[in-house]
Amino acid sequence: MIEAQELTKRYGDKTVVDRLSFSLKPGTVTGFLGPNGAGKSTTMRMIVGLDTPTSGSVTVNGMRYARLPAPLHEVGALIDAKAVHPGRTARAHLRILAATHGISGKRVDEVLRLVGLEGVADKRAGKFSLGMGQRLGIAAALLGNPAVVILDEPVNGLDPEGVLWVRHLLQRLAREGRTVLVSSHLMSEMAVTAERLVVIGRGRLLADSSMDEFVRSAGGKGVKVVTDDVDRLRVLLDVSGVSVTAGSGAGQLLVEGLGSRDIGRVAAAHDIALVELTPRGVSLEEAFMELTRDSAEYVTAGTEEVML
Ligand code: ADP
């Protein structure tokens, strides 16, 4: 369980996280989304006590991170995969962390195996690729078998097999009853990994909902219908609660308030041939772009990056 209440962080006169409130429940993977500079990392850093809120609070299992007696057992976090002494081997890095909590060497070997690093466990972390570094960071996060797992961009630098592995791992952790918070800029990946979403822009909460609700509320409604008998179908569908508008092409209608199955039945009952019957879907990426359009700190204009 992670609970943020009016969580705020200011750097000088810039408010980076702005009265953010959310509550993340066990058993769910929550995707944490926002344009670059939205305040995601700062929020995650405050959850694990690396930054202090200017005001408001955030608790893990009802307690501020700093007050947790054995934090590795409560919350595991991957915030910066590079935060490893480059001269230490993967195994040594994990053993040092383990020693702070009386965690056994057996558990170190277990997490090395879990993340697929057992073959390079005695190699120096400084020589690791970005993807191997991410795996080591995930191993460290899971070391204490925590009920809350927070991962900032865990699939950065991973190959497709690694990306799939992270997806399945996160879903398994949630099924085991853990609270999982994960940020990623890969929308397509988030769409198939997370069940809930917290979206922020310029430090403010823009959405806190299930993935389905989020995409639906972005306008993923209506059915595109194409037929040669557009006038007749239009009259037949013109009933209360259903809106029928002309689509962009010839013979096209956009129908809202009636599902594709019902539209198909009406057409069939009146011998109207349908050329196309397509529920209009909106991808997570489109929904995200729509919601955050006004809150992106940097937007691309042509080939230039311009600060808004
Ligand atoms: P995100 O993870 O969503 O990309 P961050 O939390 O990293 O966003 O950053 C949010 C904003 O806070 C950015 O504008 C960033 O420049 C600023 N910021 C982050 N850390 C500091 C800091 N230590 N001092 C000043 N500004 C900071």
C-alpha cells in the first residue's frame, strides 16, 4: 500500500510535484505515466525517502519510509540502475545490501537466478550493459521479498526478451499480492503490463483510473460503419440514445450508443450489406498524448525542441 497525500516538492520557486494524492493497493500493477519532467522520478524518490517532501506526505504500508524499521522487507525500489559501485561484482553488491538486513547469501543467489544474472554474478557491475544493470537493480529491489515494489523505467535498455520478462515478473508480483508501481515511457508496453494508471503532468495529477477507463474516457467510443445504403441505415439507427453522424468518407457513419453487434443485427434484419463495422479504439499512447498535450514540458516543433 502506498498513499500520497497532497505530496509536494519545490526546488527554488519551481513546483515539481504539486499536491499529489493517490492510493495504490496491493495486488495491482500501477503504471506511472507523465511526459518527461512531469515529476515521476521525484515522486518515486520521495516514496523511498531519497527526497524530502516540501509539504504533504507519502507513506508505505502506513509509515513514512524513514520510519520503517527494515525498509528492504517493506519496499523494494529500482530508481537508478547506475547507483552501483562499478568495482563491485553483482554478487558483492547484493551481499552488502543483504547484510544490512540480515538477509542470507542463499537469498542473494536466488534473486540473481530470478533476474538471469547467475552467469555473470562475479563480474564487476561497472562492466555491465544498461540491460544487465537494470536486472541487477531489479534483483536488489526484490532482495527483501518486499510487499511494495517500485521500479522507475525498468525496461530501459532491455532487449525484447528482457522487456517481456519484466512484464511477466511485474504481473506475477502483483498476483502474489504485492503493490507494484512502475514508470515507463513505452506506452505499448505499459498498456499490456499495468492494470491501473496514475498520470501526472507538471507535477499534478491528471488521471488515476483503471487502464480501461482511461482509454475509454479518451474517446475510444463509437463504431465506424461503412455501407452502400447509408441513408436507409441512418434512419434505422436513429433511435433514442443513439447518435449517428456522417463519417469522413463516402458511405461512412459514426455510431455512438450502440455496439457493433447490435448495428450488425439491425443491418442484417433489413438486408443492408455492411462493408465495414469497426469499433473505434484509442490506443493508450493516443489517450496519453491527448491528456498530457497541455502539460508537456518540452514539445517537438519540427526537429527543434522548444520549451513551453
Ligand atoms: P520525470 O521523472 O517525470 O521525468 P523528474 O521528477 O525527474 O521528472 O523531474 C521533474 C522536474 O524537477 C524537472 O523539471 C527537473 O528538472 C526538476 N528537478 C528534479 N530534480 C531536481 C533537483 N535536484 N533540483 C532542481 N530541479 C530538479
